[in-house]
Amino acid sequence: MGEDQGTRFQPDFNGSLCIEGRRDRLTSHAGVVLLREIDEKLGVTSALNASVADPRDPSRVTHSQSELLRSWLYAMVSERTTAIAVSERIDDSALRVASSDRRGVSMLDGDDGRLASQPTRSRLLANLAREGNLAAVQAAVFGSAARAIRAMNDGDRLDECTLDIDSFPHEVHGHQESSEFNAHYGMRCFHPLGVMVGETGHWLDLTLREGNVHTAEGAEYILLPLIERARTEIANVVHARGDAGFVGPKLLDPLDAAGVRYAFRLRTNKILQVHEEIHARRPQGRRPEAPRTWCHDIEYRAEIWEKPRRVVIVV
């Protein structure tokens, strides 16, 4: 007789199910059932579903909005390419059970229990992108991150946190609407802009932009409202941080006015190079075994700045 390995698990959301690790494996994606159990405890998908309007006629709906959201989100967690993941796993028993509103195992009988088709999933995304629903999705992303961060801190807000703002390319194939060739990245892409909490890695918001826009395009409109909300729900003191592409009066001046401390990289120029060369000379004596780092403060004002700012030179 084999020994009991203690892997048997029965989820609360569906008492007819049982998960057990065996050699005669039926699916390699049983973890999505555990994900559904966690989702039910946290109420993430249910909260999102309640805040998103579904314009479809209920009498003609085969797959509820909550089922569509679960199948999409759970596939996103387990696979890198969501659309392909759902399509390839449309008959996967674990994902079907985890996504379904029904109890028991009836969702595995016949075609009625299959995951939604690609056109139905596309209509879900189109509905989520509508103006009112998109705001609800953004609020859900922030709210989920805020709750998670407070849970990590015994239910309290952090003393302080840093909001990292950054842009990145999302390559596309073909001429999708609003995609453009970006010479910096050397590809046709979208150019999303996002903000996350630097200490924990939680995303707070993302916005999709055309592929050829500047790095800082619209940065003030996404970062400043998040700072105000983060002060209320995440941390007592909120800082900002970003790369050199965001350095400009459109963002720095409002941050100064709001009393936000920030750290942004600066592109090198002839004036800064002079200061750097002064401090970059190696001190006299034997070379140290390990590299050393020195930080030097200077006051510097770029031509487009209304006032000088503190700049730290790292040598």
C-alpha cells in the first residue's frame, strides 16, 4: 500500500471537486482550481464583475460575464500569451471547472460546458474597453493592489512608498490600430505607460498609447492622481521615481507643487560631465580591492527648468 502524501484538497467553492496529486495525472493545470478558491476568498473577480456593466441580453447569454472574466484572468496567470492560452485550453477540464458559475461537475458534460469562443472573448475585451467599464477596471486594479499591500502590513498603510513610472514597448505583428513603428525600440508596437509600487511590485495603473509617442507623454495625468490616492490608501508618504525620459517641467513642476519628493535619472550633458570629471579622479594610494561608490550633491538648472534642483552625481 502506498503512503498518504497529504495532497488531497477539497475546495469550498464547489464541494463536488477534489484535487489530489497522482502519477496518473489528468491535467497539468489543476492549480487553476486552487486559484479559483483564492479568488473566492479575496473576492477579486466578483468585485470586478459587479462594477463592470454587461450590455448583453441575459436571455441570449451562454457564458456569463463572471465566467468570461475568470477564464481570461486565470489563463493570464498561468500562461504568458493569454489569447493563445485560452484557445489552446478551451477543452481543459480544470480551467472549465474553475471558471464556471455552476457547481458539481455538470460543466464537463457536452458543449455547454466548454469555454467561450474567441469572438465571445473579443466582445468581452471590447466591453471592458468602454469608457465607464475601463474606469471600473482601473479602479479594480488599484483597489486590489491597495488591499494586498495593507494585508502585507497587518492591515495598516505603509509609512512610505515609491511609485515607479515607466514605459515599455509591446510589439505587434501586422498593422493594428494605433500601433506605430518606434525608432528607439526598432519595432512596430504599442507604447504603454504604467505605474507600480516600487517596494512591492504591485501595478497601480496602465494606459495604452500609440507606438510612436514620447516616453513621458501623458505621464502627469496618470501619476499625479495615483499619488493622491496612494496617500489615502497605501502609504502615509509617497515618493516618485522614473527614468531620464520623464524629466521635464510638465511632470517635475506639479510634483514640486504637491510636495512630492522624487528621484529621476538625468541624461548626461557637457555641464554635468564637467562636474563628474572633477569627482571621478581616483584618490591617491593603493587601489581598493572592492569598488567604491561616492555620491556628490550639486545644484543644477537645465534651460527648460524654472528653478535649480538638487542633482546627485554617483561616481
